Amino acid sequence: MQTVQVTIEPPIAWVYLNRPEKLNALNEQLLDELKSALAELEKNNDVRVIVITGNGKAFCAGADITQFTQLNGYTAWKFARKGRQVMDFIESLSKPTIAMINGYALGGGLELAMACDLRIAAEEAQLGLPEINLGIYPGFGGTQRLIRLVGKGRALELMLTGDRIPAREAERIGLVNKVVPLAELQKVTRELALKLAKKPPVSIALIKMAVNKGAEASQDVGLEFESIGWGVVFSTEDQKEGVNAFLNKREPVFKGS
Ligand code: COA
């Protein structure tokens, strides 16, 4: 793989977008390589948490604008669909994902970060959906995921103005979970990843499913989903381990079965 680098440091997999000279802009190759790298990590039992970040000074400056000159209505639709499917795939992973936002997260870059479960940003990072300034608009899921994260008013403000906001402002409106100085970004992300890696994987997968699917359904359907998943965890060893550990006043060790 050229445009994506993966470092496995069990239980964490670090996925680096690797077109630093183009601020990690998302071209077809990068989208394909990202998806296949993540599909491998989903199967890898040594990996419990996936961190996505960018090589160089940017997290990702969005879809590769140079490709836009070649697109017509049909091929643009196919490109948007490809990007959107990669984002959906990220959201659907059973393992927790963290976007480690080391710099610019713009356009498709912010859409990628929003498809992750959690976002930790460097103080120096800037986030935004500037597509409107190109005569287009977000096409990799941004119109939908942003309203769910920050509400309609803020989402419209970001999309209609195309303005970039600093990480602290993104934290204030709920777009990122945490902001730290760039020098501490990897350390803080690793601590969070290790914390998540100690949790029972089946519970994590089912929480993600209940939250992501429930957010698309009526509350009643979401709650049924929750109840069914709640039953499923009782078929796991980890459920027995968690309860036994509590009753015996010790720390649980979850195996993912
Ligand atoms: N697509 C393709 N190339 C991109 C890109 C993108 N989305 N974003 C940056 N690049 C390229 C630049 O063209 C430049 O390439 P070059 O060295 O061959 O000229 C290189 O990455 C470095 O970017 P540069 O603009 O010189 O860096 P900067 O620090 O001055 O500005 C940004 C950084 C992020 C403000 C600016 O690059 C930018 O506005 N990018 C586009 C963001 C955007 O509109 N994203 C939505 C796309 S739908």
C-alpha cells in the first residue's frame, strides 16, 4: 500500500493516511487502500482499537480536488458513493475507532473523522466543511453526520459558510471529544485506546450497533435493538467474567469471547 500505512502495536492499530505532500487528500487509491486496510484490521484478533490519523501536518484536507476536473454527473455520483461507502464501512466496524486529528480536517477529512467513534484533536488543528467554496457541498456523509453530532443550526452554519473552526471551538460544539497540545496527541490517544482495549469487545460492538442503528430508527425500534443485544451479551464469557470479577472484588480480564 502506498497511500495508507498501518502499524500494529497490539492491541492498537495505527492507520496513517499517507499523502502528506497533498495533505492526505482522498483520491480513489487512498479510499480503496483505506477500506482494505480496515477490513484486514477488523479480522485481526491482535487488534482491539483502530486509530486513524494523517502523516505530515494535516489529518486530511478532503477529497482530492484535482480529480474533480475529470468528473461528470455520473462519475461524480460514483465517486461520492465510493467515499460515502468507505465512511459507512468505518462506522460499521465492530472495533472502536478513534480519529487522531493532528492538523487540518477539512471536507472529506472531517467526514472521515466524523465516521469514527471518537475524535481527539490537536490544539493546532482546524476543522471545517469548505466544499461550498468550490461550488459543491459535502458528499461523503457530512450533511448527515454533522447534524447528528452538533445539531442542525451549527451544522448549517459550518456548511453554508465553509469556515474553518479551531479545535477548541470544535470541542465546545461537540464535534470533537477532546483537545490536547500536538505534542501530547499521540500519548493521550494511546491512553484512550488502551482504556477501550480493556473493555469487552462484544459489548463494544453491540453498543456501536445500538447507537448507530438506533439513531436512524424510532426510539421504540432502537430500544428493541438494545434489548436484543443485551440478551446477546449474556451468551459471552466476558459477561460472566465481568460479573464474577465484580462479585469477587477483582479487575475483570475480557477476552472477546
Ligand atoms: N485536494 C488536492 N490537493 C490538495 C488538497 C485537496 N483537497 N488540499 C491540499 N492539496 C494540495 C495543495 O494543492 C498543495 O499541492 P502543491 O504543493 O502540489 O501545490 C499541497 O496539498 C499543500 O497544500 P497548500 O494549499 O499549499 O497548503 P497550505 O498550508 O497553504 O493550505 C489548506 C492548507 C488546507 C488551507 C489548503 O490546502 C486548502 O484549502 N485545501 C483544500 C481544502 C478543501 O477545500 N477541501 C474540500 C475538498 S472537497
